[in-house]
Amino acid sequence: MEKAIHLKYLIANDNDLLWGLTVDAVGFQHICPNSVYPPSNHPLRYLFSTEKGRVLDEYQLLYINKGKGTFVSESHSLQQVEEGNMFLLFPGEWHNYLPDKQIGWDEYWIGFNGNNIDSRVENGFFDVQKPIFNVGINNEIVELYEHAIEIALDQKTGFQQILAGIVNHLLGLAFSLDKNQFLENLQVTNQINKAKIIIVENLYTGIKAEEIAEKINMSYSWFRRIFKECTGFAPAQYIQELKIQKGKELLTNSSYSVKEIAFKMGFENPEYFFTAFKKKTGMTPIQYRAFTQRSRTERKEIKIEMF
């Protein structure tokens, strides 16, 4: 994509808003070395002075796939951004950014709002104090932005829903690729993968997280922290999740009693298995077995009785 493409406004109707995320604008800019920034053809709604910065009423996700520059916001100190970086602008958050005068940059951007992204921010997936993501030079990201531009130019029926899907994909990539890059830089990915194998091989032996940390030559406190970064679970929680999943399989496909399954899963007390299983699934082991082993009509009847 050789020239700037700007879509000044994208309209969302009341039904679009119910989807949970709507896109306001999407675009691309090629900023040549020693050129004025923002360029004269920048959309007026988003125009800002690099001397004063700006505040938006929407989220924007930008991707730099060539060149470098700087970024600063109310919650984040001045930092260099370069090709392979994405950064997220938050509504109501003062920010400023500009390409290096001698080098310039290529930027893709998409602006959006909605309950979906608000919820992710509220739940800590995205944070004003960490707006920059190291995702690398990634052709999939470029293709997603360019596809969004094509969809927005055509604006066929349902275009907002397609654009919302693209934004969700971009946000997922920003979150995942940045986290994986962080873990790879720490050189712990292989150790955590080894830990997962150890857990699976010893799932029914009652192995402790401290033992796993020792086997992969990592301190327990560091292992616990990094394992949760990788999986979203503390080691003990991860082990229990696997046991519950295996318990589901045995309840569905075997004739073992609940007590026998509990012991097979390494639960010393069947009552603890009962409690953990119900907390996770909303059903007791007996109810789950009945629900999964009976006919479709019978499952509906059980569900009605339960709720």
C-alpha cells in the first residue's frame, strides 16, 4: 500500500451498537522522511498538534510496520516505537506520538468503541500503563488492516460486524504476540513446556508444584509467576483443571463410580472432587454423568430441573 488512505467517518446504527464493538475509522499513512506530521490529508476529526498532543473519545490501535518514532501518554513515559510495535490509545487519555524526522514511518490504525473493549480494559487485559505491544513484523497483521480498509470502503450490509471481528483479531494478536515475545526474551518457554509435560505424566501421582519447579531448575516463586503468565493458571490450579477435564471424560465414557474416578484423579477425598467439580461445571459429578449419557430430550429435562 503506497499511499495514504483515510476513512473519515464510519457510521454505526443502533443495532450495530448491540454487537458490542463498532469501528469509527480505519486507515493507512506513509510518512516520508523530512515530511510534515500529521500530513495535510490527515482526517480533521483526528488531527492533532505534535507540540500539544491530543485526547480522543475512542480507542485506536496503531501498527508501525516500517520506520520508527516516539510515543508518550499521560500514563506512560516517552518511549521509542519502531517497526513491529503496536500501541493502543485509550479514550480520555492524553497522548502524543510522531515519526522520526529523518526516517519517517508507515502506520496502520483503526478506531473503535464498545462494551467488549471496555470489559477487557476493566478486567486487566489492556492497561493505559502498558499501551505498547511488541508483535514483530507480521504479515497477518498487515493483511487484517488492509482487509479492514477494503471492508470499510465498500460498507456493505453487516460491515460493522466484520470490522468488529477484525478488531478482535488484532487485539488478540497484540495481546498474545507481545506476551509470547516477553516470555521468549526471558528464555523460559522451553522450561514451562517441560513443566506441562511433567504435569501430564504425573497427573495422578499427587505431584506438587514445588517438585515440578525443582525438576526444571527454577525457583518455586519464579516458576509460579512465569507459569501463570504462560497459562493463566497457577500451577496447582492448572493441575486441578486437567483433573476436572479428565474426570469429565471418565464420567461420560466409563462406568467407574464417582468415588473411583476421584481416586483415579488423585483426589484423596471424594468430597473434595465433588466440590471442585461442581464449582467448575455447575453440576455435581452425578448430574454431569446423567446429562452427558442420556438422550437429547432427557438432557433438556435434567437441565430444566437443575436450573
